[in-house]
Amino acid sequence: MRNRVRQLLGTTWLVLLVALILGFVVGLVIVAIPENKYVAKAVFYAAPPKASSTSDAVMGTQYAENRAKLYLSLMESEPLARAAAAELNEQVSADTLRRRVKAKGVHATPLVELEVSGPTPEAALSGARAYVRVLPDFAKSVEDQSGLRQGPTLTMLGPPDAITAERKGLAPWYVVIATTVAGGLVGLTFIGWYRRRNPLLTSARAVRKLVHLPYVQAISMKSGSNDLQRTLALLHRRSGKGGSVLLTSATREDGCHELIDKLAEACRARQIPVRVVRLVDVDGVALDGPGITLIEATALLDDPVEATALRGHAFETVIVGRRNFTSVRSVAEVDELLKLNGCSADGLLIVRGGWTSMGSSASASTGHSPNPWPVIDVLEGDGRQSSNMLAENESGKVAEFDGALPGHPADPSGGKRHAQ
């Protein structure tokens, strides 16, 4: 389960899709949750008292600015909310209406802005018009009680019918788009962070720096590729006299089973004896026959008990992984599990490209004789035999292996190996 989650988190398109969906859902929640989504605004002018001289006019303007600050607190007061609720004649309490009101002033001016919110445009508009009707008289009563001046105190800029209601903040689709884009950016950031902590199998050259295996080979499954034949020649040569090769992977999604089917199909197409055996059944099968035996152990990390069947056997062991899917950590864990059971990985096959049919492979191979030597990456300084190793024949003599499989002539080109 842990490896499956690791593979899912390493899948770029899946993580990005989930992040975009989450961002979209968050945007919908932000748009839907607020109760009072609409707001109506009205601007009032705090008129200065009448003046008989220039100096009185200056003082009156400063007085109006100071009184405007007082009106800010009056607009959010409970007595004014009760008067507005009575003006509405609706089932709206004064406390509810007071919470919907917000007043703010314009800096260094005798202007006061009143905002009344509501769940619908009609509710916000009716609340704002109710405040517009009662606020001037309420402010005048406060001024009259203070005995400081007489005359109009607050004047609305524009007629009451000019008040309109609009939605708070950005339009809903802008909010949803913004949160969706933000979710995508968070997803890309997570992908970059996760890839640095859990790198995936990419090119053979890059993987060679991360794993300590004798050889790393990338297998292309694109149409017209000779990698299957070359891989088959490599596995048969390294398997020795026994001709047994163990192909294993961390999970079933790593492509090990599909690769074994393709290798077996390639053997049958070239009339090479091949046997496919599961690792748990290896003790009941004769492995010393002609040809090659492909031992299958997919999902080794999901079923680690299966690895106990390795004890007492010495197979050429190769780990199989998918390019841009299998993590390097999964490969290391498979190798560690093999070592715990008396075995170790001899190589890594990175499968890339789509699976091709043998019909296309056979038609491509009839036109020319493919080079059977695999294109592999060999760790520098490794003490194991390279691709130019010598194979011991039946008479005990040592002869250079020419890359041809049993029952087939050698490549006339010499079968030279191209190392990356």
C-alpha cells in the first residue's frame, strides 16, 4: 500500500488534477459560504455650520470633519439600528441589521460612507434605503441635543433611488478561477518538492548515479525498436549454463509481467525454448532444460513473503521499473529485500514507451538483421564481467561470446556492443 501511494504521489498529471479540483472546490466554498453576499452603499456629506466670516468658515470645516468621525460611530449604534428596523417593517431584528452595517470615512474630508450588506440584493438595498431615511434626522437630533449648532447635519450625495446593490468582492467566477489556479500552483510546488525527495526512474545515465547496480538498461517498446531482442541476448548470456533469470518489480504496475510476456513472445517468435515460472513455484520446476527460464516475481514489496523462495537459489536477478513511474526508493527497497533473502540485484531494466505487438516487431526484423548486443549502462569500476565477457562452452574451453542466441547464427556485423 505504501508503494502504491508513493507511485500515485509521483504521478504528475494525477497530483496536478487533484490540486486543480481541490482549488476549484475551495473557490466554490468561498463563494457559497458567506451569508451576506451583497452590499449597498451610500455616501453622506457632513455639512459645516453656517459662518459669518472667513475664519469661521475654516473653523467650521474642521468642525465638520471632526463631527464626521462622530457619525461613524453613530451609524453602527444600536439606537439607529432600531430606528432603521422599524422603518423596514420586516422580520429583521435590530441586532441583525446592526451587524450588517459598516461605516467608514474618507481621510481628511467630511465624507462618510455607509455600507449595508444582505443575503440578497433586495435585502441590502432595502436596508441601505432605510438608513438613508432615518440617519439625517437621527444625526440632527444628536446635534440639537448638544446645542452646538442648528441646520442640516448630514446630506446624502445623490438621490436615494440611485443606490444600487452589488456583490461583495470579486465576481464568483473570478474567485473560482483564482483558487483553481492557486491550487494548480500548489500542486506543481508539491510535485517539485516530492520529486526531489523521491526521484523517479528517468534516463539510464541519471539512474546510474542513484543506484549501485552492475548495469542499467533502458528498454524502448516503440514500434521498430530492437531492444527486446537485445535484452533477451543480454539476459541469456548473463544467466550462464542454467539459463534462469529472475525478473522482479516493486508493484504490479511497474510493468514486470508485461515485459516477461513480451520476452517470452519474442523467444517463441525466434523458436527459442522458453519457460515462464512464478517464483513461488520455482522449487517444483526443472530449470536445467534448454533455452531460457524467465522467473516472475511481480509486486515483491506488496508480498515480501514471496522473496523467501529465493533462499538456496542463485539466479540472475533483474529489477524492472517503468520510466517516470517507478521511484528510485522502490528499487532500493526491492534490492534490500533481495539481500535479506540471500540474493542481490544484478541489473535494472527501465521500460519506456508503449507496448508493441509482435507482428510489427517481426515485420521489422525480417528486413534486416538486428544487432543482438544490448545498449546498457555499466557502473564504472564494477568488478563484474562486462558485456565483452567470455562464455565457457561445453568442452570447457573459453571462447568470446558473439551475441547470438542458441540455434541462431551470429550477427554478421560482429555484434559489437554500444555502451552508453
